[in-house]
Amino acid sequence: MEMSECRIHLPAEHMRNVFGQYDSYMKKIERSFEVTVIDRDGEIRIAGKPARVRRAEHVIKQLAGLSERGNVIQEQNVDYAIAMEMEAGTKEQDDILIEIDNDCICHTVSGKPIKPKTLGQKKYVDAIRDNMIVFGLGPAGTGKTYLAMAMAITAFKREEVSRIILTRPAIEAGEKLGFLPGDLQSKVDPYLRPLYDALYQIMGAESFAKNMEKGLIEVAPLAYMRGRTLDNAYIILDEAQNTTPAQMKMFLTRIGFGSKVVVTGDASQKDLMPGAVSGLDVAVKVLGKIGDIAFCKLTSKDVVRHPLVQKIVQAYEDYEEKSVRRHAGNRGSREKRR
């Protein structure tokens, strides 16, 4: 059986970053490609079957490239690099991670760069740049809202738009909260909390408060959008799967000149009444052929939260797919009996 070995020279500071705590990242690469990886005097040595060695080498070089660019390697980076290499099969794989890392949208108030982390996220960000209206569709943890928020704040700081408007339907997530205390703003704030969290992290609480006072940033429930014309604004509609078709039509017809719109939603997490039709589902069917409107579908591969979240999302997707197939099979059997 033919075996081969390759060597990669890597400085000690990047070696620690790429290997991970207790060599956890390298052990994952070894298991994925069935190779042996050892560190000898500042060199990474990879041994195994030639094709597997080449693929493991490519993954390690991409992670080393990220490290050399000042990134702290995370488990998500390793998992994604391995997944992309596996998907490529025998094809030559480009340095996708480096290409994605080149796209820095902005920095948080603490100086941390905000960048897409997967190819799906990169396509989503590019679509926002190139189109007037973008629908970001996908499961929880894929960065739909956070990246849209980063793009909105960047456009606002560059004076490409004069204000930011963030909105979402005020619907409970599967439970009844009853009557909430306080004035109208206090009652709707809990529904808008995820939007506030992202704004604080990217813009800073003080800057956000000043712009909010001036009316340059508005965070409001979807019902507040009726009857308005939104000119020269960056508008984000979050949790769009919980809109009705009438609400979605109302929202999309508010858009004025010089505005850009991002609509985000996860069709698998609807909180509408049983039997109610989602405005997001209808919009995907109705608007698919209109120019300057893009639909970006993110998947479990684009989840950038804890790796366990990616597994949970994938497990639910598999379960729902099996349920649909089983339901279709049962219906087919009933029709045959007739």
C-alpha cells in the first residue's frame, strides 16, 4: 500500500493556534482524513495515503493562513475547512477560507473584525452589496441578522444612508406572555431585544443611544411601518417567517428612493397560528423572478455558533425531511388503495 509524507513549516505561535487546545483540532483532522499528524521541531509532518495527505495538508495550510492573518482559530473554522475539503472530493480546492477572510465588513466597538465565516455567508454579504432587496433565508445561527446589521451600520457610517430602521413582528415564540407591564415601548422591547444586542456589540451603547435620540436609528415592531414611506434608509425586517402575507406586502411597499432592504427569516421556526400562511413563504414564490431582488439560502453548513448547534440544526433538517417523505409515502399508499 503506497504511503506518503509531507512537511509544513509553521512558527510556534501559529502552531499552537492551528493545533488547538490539547491538539483537539489536529486530532479532528487526523480522524477526518485518516492520516497521522505530528509536530517535530517547528514542522508539521503528515503521513498516510497520498490523496488523504494532500487533503489534510490543504486544510492545515488554510488554517495556518488564517492564523497568520491574525485570526484565533476556532472549532467552527476547522469543521468548515474539513467539510469544504470533503465536499470537493478529488477536485482541487481553492483557498476559500482565505478568500472569505479578506472580506471585512466593519469592526465591533471593541475592535473585533466582523467577517463572513462561510461561503454561504460571503455570497449573502455580496448579494446585499449588489441588490436593493435581499432575502436571507436559513436556520438559526447562520448570521443572517448579525451580518445584515453590520452591513447597515457600515452604510450608515459611510453616509450611504441617512438612517437605519430595524423591525420584526411582535409574536411570542410558542408561549403566551400575557400582559406585559410598562408603556408601549416597554411592551415591545422584549421582542426586539436580539436587534438591540447586535447594535450594542457593533456600534456601542453610547453611540447607539445618541443616534436613537436623534431618530437616526429606529427599532420598532412591524405594525409601526404601516402608512410610511421609507426613503434613504437601511431597513432590516427580522423573523420574517412570522409575518402574514398582508404584512409582508405592506412592508415591501414602504420602500422609498435610496433605500436598501434585508429580510431575514427561518421557515422552520414559525410562531404563527396553526394553519396560518407565512408572508415569507409567499414572498419567495411571488418575487423570485423580479430583478434587483436576491434570495440567499443559508444551510446548516453556515451555522457559526457552537458546533453543537450545527449538529442540532442538521438533525432537525434530517428529521423534517424524513417526515415529509414518510407523509408523501403514506398519501401515495392511500391513493393506490382507492
